[in-house]
Amino acid sequence: MTRIDDTFARLRAEGRKAFVAYVMAGDPDYDTSLAIVKGLPAAGVDIIELGMPFTDPMADGPTIQHAGQRALAGGQTLARTLAMVRALREDDATTPVVMMGYYNPIHSRGVARFLAEAGEAGVDGLIVVDLPPEEDAELCLPAQAAGLNFIRLATPTTDDRRLPRVLQNTSGFVYYVSITGITGAAAAQAADVGPEVARIKAATDLPVVVGFGITTPDAAAAIAGVADGCVVGSAIVKQIGEGAAPAEVLKTVAALAAGAHRA
């Protein structure tokens, strides 16, 4: 049982849905980013998704791309992202942390080294958007063996033939991408998402969490109402990019979390 498994078990027992918040590590600078990350649990975040900045984020829209550029310009590295998790763990031993990004920085560091460091830092899971199931031997299987959940993305184009392959080695939860295209491109619609979540849940016992296109507390409530939880990223990252102080960002996060939790 990982922290992710424990969190979903607790939420089920409480009759609540999960609120997952995404922020880019190191955006706009290390200290500001760490202050935001440390404040997320008290703002109602059940799982922290921590972006790993990368120079070629092909699945991300402009908001997340610019966040990555700001972080890289501020000196953020994979090592500093792991240091951020260690710093969070000084005060918080329970909130799950999922690192999300692309394979290149992990490959460059070395898979075995990265997994050892991630486990030591207190990382609970990985979402690596450019590693398909056909490449499970690269990172997915070693990560599972190291005790980390490997969370897979399902999308509106993941049909019934493809879905079993996507689910085969997934653990922690399934991340359903509610829209086709890049992050921040459109609004998620519960009427469209609900049947797809039901289809995935018929094929797995894992929780299904929905992300992309959720920008308001009402939208968080609507989407969480048809899933096991929701993810908000661009709406939070946009505010960080506009220069909001950590306290203001966390106020927005708290409102979004309250929306998800009323589902």
C-alpha cells in the first residue's frame, strides 16, 4: 500500500472525492514554489502533482509550457525537484506526491539512480506522458518494483481494444484526460466524461481521476461527481504566472478543493 492507495481508501471511507493539484516545480522560483507546495495540503489538496520542467513539453499548452520555461530559467533541475519533495516531507509524511513530466530528464539521470533518489525523497508515483505501455520495461516496471505507483493516462481516443493494454501495469489511479489536445485548451464536460469514466471503471478496480479543462470550483464539483476525483493544473499555474503571492494562489486552490469535495 502506497500513500496514494491509503489516500483513496480514506476518501472512500469518508464518502469524499479526491482533489489533485498540479504545480510546476520551481515556478516562478524555488522558494516561492516550495512555499506553495508546502501550503497545498492545508488548502485541501489530497494529492500533489509536481511537474518536472522540460525543454520540449509536447503535451502541454502555453500556460504549462511557460511555467516550465520560468522554472528552468530560475535554475530548476530534476535534482532540485527531488530536493523540493524532501523539503515537503520534513513537515508532511502523509500527502502523496506524484511527479509528472517527460522521460528524457529521468533517462538522462539514469533510471536506477532516479528511482532510488525518488524513493528516498518521498515520491509516491510517476506520470510520464511520453512512455506508452509498449515501453513498460524502460521505467514502469522498474518503478513498480521500487515501490512507486506508475499512473497511466487514458484519453477519449483510448478505445476498448487499447484500454486493457493501458491498464495492464497501471497502479495508484488512472488519469483520464477529459479532452483531446493539449492542456488548457478546452473545458471538460461532465456529461461527456461520465460515460468514459464508467467504461474505464468497468475494466479496472483502480480509482479514475479526471484532469484537463477544469478551471472553477463548480467545474471541479461536476467532474468529481462523475469520477473518483479531479485534477486542476492550468488554472493554478496561470495565477502563479501572473505573479500572485503564495497566499493568493493557495486561496484559489482552497476554493477549487472545496468544489471537488462537495461532489
